[in-house]
Amino acid sequence: MCGIAGLIADHGTVISPGCLRQVTEAMRHRGPDDLGTQVMLRSTKGVQVGLGHCRLAVIDLSPAGHQPMHDSETGNWIVYNGEVYNFKEIKEKLERVGTHFSSQSDTEVILKAYGLWGEKCLHEFRGMFAFAIWDAKRTRLFLARDRLGIKPLYYFHKNGIFLFASEVRAILKSGWVPCGLSLTGLRSYLSFGSVYDPTTLIEGIYALNAGHYLIWEEGGLVEKEYWEVGTLPAARSVRDEGEKERVFRELREELDEAVRYRLVSDVPVGVFLSGGIDSSTLVGLVSRNGSSQVNTFSVVFKEADYSESRFSRMIAQRFKTDHHEIALTQRDALEAVPEALRAMDQPTMDGINTYVVSREVRRAGLKVALSGLGGDEVFAGYSTFDTVPKMERFLKCWNLAPAGLRKLAANAFSFLMPPRDRTHKIASLIEGGGTLSHPYLLSRSLFTPQQRVRLLKDQEDNGDEKNNQGIAEWLRRAEGLDPINRVSYLELRNYMGNTLLRDTDCMSMAHGLEVRVPLIDHRLVEFLFTLPGSLKVDGAVAKTLLIKATEGLLPDEVIKRPKRGFTLPFEYWLRDELRHEVERVLLNFSEHRLSRFLDPAGVCQVWKDFLGGRISWSRPWALYVLARWCALHLQDVRSE
């Protein structure tokens, strides 16, 4: 797990080695074990190419794993961030056709695989990755990102300059990119509490989409998709009990294989254990697939109201793990907030909890940890799997009503019901219009379209298609899926991809900790989308399919416990310890450079609505984080 960077300068522009090193150094927290840069010259056309890498050594800890890595046979160079877990099988396949290797690293396997198969090599890789290969023969740069978007990759392309890096902030360190605020990114942030790919909060900087590759050649860019779960064949029919048992058996095999691959490491691997179904199942799977004692880590609060230690201890005892409890007070977590804000690569209303957990686990000496992230998305663990299909059925009939009647009904509903977040969302659903009126997107929204109009200063909220280029396409692809698989797909592509995975990457890598996520192994995800949604839900038991496929693995106390993640008490903090700081920023918003885009009166009203109990803590907190992030990372806030 690492940080990667690169620059291409055309039209005679010169790359300064110091500039490339500065960009790479900006990500040193991602890879504290080694740092390297390499500048190459295409003498025939005067184009310079520079690659940079900071390394967190996990596979092949020797100097042979140093990057940028060169292939003397092809002349190609690579910088790579991630893990390709099946690299040993790929290596054997390459060796059978005469390929020679000089290291034990998966980096060299990717480099050699590309040299033989070109972009088709991506179909061989099983893991999480973002990498760039300078193809010497074709004089082009090839960049790729893993299927689910576990590892990030950002780029900028303008006036003969192409830059890429694992973090937006690193690209800004180059000095080549104007720090202009993207209005599209701002609208996306207000919509969802994070900026959705491919846009970022900085004008001109984009994310490479998950499951895509990008080619720079002769100054032009071409992006192509190589994987998409939404285009898989329709789910098969599972009718009788015998067929269901076969499905459970196949799923057990897929789960075991996904976990076994993620135990491949030359350093110890631990498991985040909250005591919930996902993390507890993961510990059980690691226990039966690992060759040594499992290390588990639980962050528990000393205050009894927030402690989850009973369930995590139960699982640790059941599987005889080497269990580590990291005790925190609420004060410890609160004091981490300023550090976490500085660690954010892009603003997010979430992620503070991941920062705290990752910091403590890294301090305990761990370099790699497994997480149960993705279990809710693929095994139907969220409330959205129940509420969204119901809202879809309602809308199917209601959308036949005239627009005037819908608007009248929405106004009446808003007037009669208590002014709460849920009321605003339902009123927006009743009124309809715009992409965000889709029930799933509305369920995940931070501010509704009407609320955003009141916040945006002298700017129209010009429809959510412009907030993110991918939303309309996600909705189109989801149409052909059954209701449960449709929600699963939208959760993977929206909330998980743009909030959970991004927060996990930047907050864990802030401490040089690699987090692996077996429950969204792409082969496992593909298998789950071949199953009908009806097999994944049961009103009485959460995550029915996962529990039945691993029957006997977990005790009933864990299976039947109420769903609860690792949460921080922001609702309380914003009324107490954090109130002065957040109030200082929000009530004086006219003094902030963002006041050019956001109406200070609208921002103040959000704070007043929170204090009055009319909206939840996430709304004012998201505005506070946005303001602090811009103050910390942007020298100037302007629109290009």
C-alpha cells in the first residue's frame, strides 16, 4: 500500500525533479518505508515523463520492491498502490511462457503482465489497486483503478501538463494546478456529504472512475471501462431447498477464498472487530482459513453507553484470537477531530471514527488490517433495502399525478408535519423532478434540492445530472435489476464507493495502515449479483444470506443484536464541547472565502435549525468541515 504520482510535460515544458519529489513527499504518510522518483525524457519529441512513489512495504520487504520499478526487457516503468492478491498464480502463468522475474513482489508481476498482455492484464488481477505504467514502446502512459474503487487515483490535464496522484492534495502541491473551487463538486458535496466521482472539489482535478483505465498518448486522454457489475447477466432463479443449499455452499467457498487471498502478506495481518455480524463473520472466516493465531483489534469506549466490548470479547473468546482492546474516552476521540480534519484528502461529513480506529491500531504495531466494510451493501444490511423499494412502488403511481398537484401536496405535507430531515426528504419525493427524486438517492442525501437552492449564493442548482456525470448512468443500469439488487448496486456505486471507501483509504493511510476488504472481493460481488434479491432479505433476521451460508459460525447473541456501528456522539458534541468552534465558523460565514458561493444567511439558518432540533447534526457538521478543509488546503477559493 503506497502513494503514487506522476507528471508529463509537453510542448517543451520542463519537469523539475524537485517538483516531482514535492508531490511525492506530500503523500509520505501513505508510504513511510521508502521513497523514489524517476524522470525520463522522450528525446525525439521533447516530452518529459516523471514518476514518483512512496512505499508501505507489505509484499517483498527487500529493496527489490523499490519503485518506480523498471522492466529492462520492455523499457516500461511502473508505480503502483495496492495489492494484487493472486499475483503468485499470475507469476506462474507468466513463467510458463518464459517470463523472468528478479523480485518476489506483486509490483513486478503487474509490470510483466502488462508487458505481455497490455490492458487485458486487468482481467487477471484480483485485488485493490491503482497504478500507472509508462509504456516505452508505445510512448504512452497507462493508468488503471480497481473494479470497486477501493484505491483512489486522481488526475489533472491542461495546457500540455498531465499530473496524477493518489491524493488531490498531492496534485495541488505541484504548483501547476490553479486552486479553483469546482461548483459541480460543491453541489455534489451539498447533495451527499462527499464529492462523487469523477468530480472533485477542485476545478480541473478528476478521479479515474472505478473499473476504468485511462491512456495518455500524444497529449490526448482516452478513458475506458473494463468492468461493471451492473452489466452482469440477470439473477438466476432459486426455487427449491436443494438449490438454496447449493447456493449457500457456493457462497461459503467464495467467502473462504476471498479471505484466504487477503491473508497473503509478508507482515502480520489483523482484523478490525466491532462485534457486529460483518466483522464477527470475518474473524470466524480468518480463524478457519489462517495458518496462525488471529490478531483482533477492538476500539472500545470507557463510557458504558458507547461500549461494544461485550460482543467483541465474545467473538474473540469463541475463536481464541489474540485480542487487543484499545480503550478510548470520548475526550480522546474529541481531541482527534482537528487531526482528522487535516488528514482529509477531500471534505467528508464522515470518516472521523475511521481515523481514530486506524490511529490506535497502527500505534499497536499493526501494518495491515481486514475490515468488514461492504457487508451491508452486498448482504442487504441497511434500512434502505426495506424503505427504497416501498418508495419506488409509491412513486410509480404518484408520478402519474400532475406536477401542480404534486407540488401542492408537498407543500401541505411540509406544513403539517414536524420540520425534520425526514419531512424535507419525503416532501421532495412527493414533489418529484430531477434525478435526486429517485428514492435511493434521496435516502442518502444530505441537503435536498430545495435546501441546496437556499444555500447556494446567486447560483441555481442546475439538476443533479451536473453534480456527478455518473449518477444518471448508475440509475439506468440499476433499472434492470430486482429491487434488492438494485439498492445493492446503488449502495456500492454511491455511498460505499464515494464515502466509505474513500474515507477508509485516506484515514487509514494517514497512519500508514493498509485496510483490506474481503466482503467486496469482485468475484464474490459477481456471484452475489447472480442471486435473486429475495434470497438476501428476511424481515426477522438481518443479512439472512450471509448468516445461512456461515451457519453455526456465530453465536445467536451476535446474530440477533441490534445493528450498531462504531459511532461518535456528534449530536451531543455540537451542543457542548464543539459548539463554540462550529458556531465561530458558521455564524461568521460572511468572513469566509466560501461566502462567494454559499449564502451566509442560509448557513446560519442551518445552525439555528440544528439547535432547534429541526435537523440532525450532519448538516451543520458538513458545512463546518467544508469551510475548515478549504481554509486548510486551498490558498485561494475561486471558480475557474
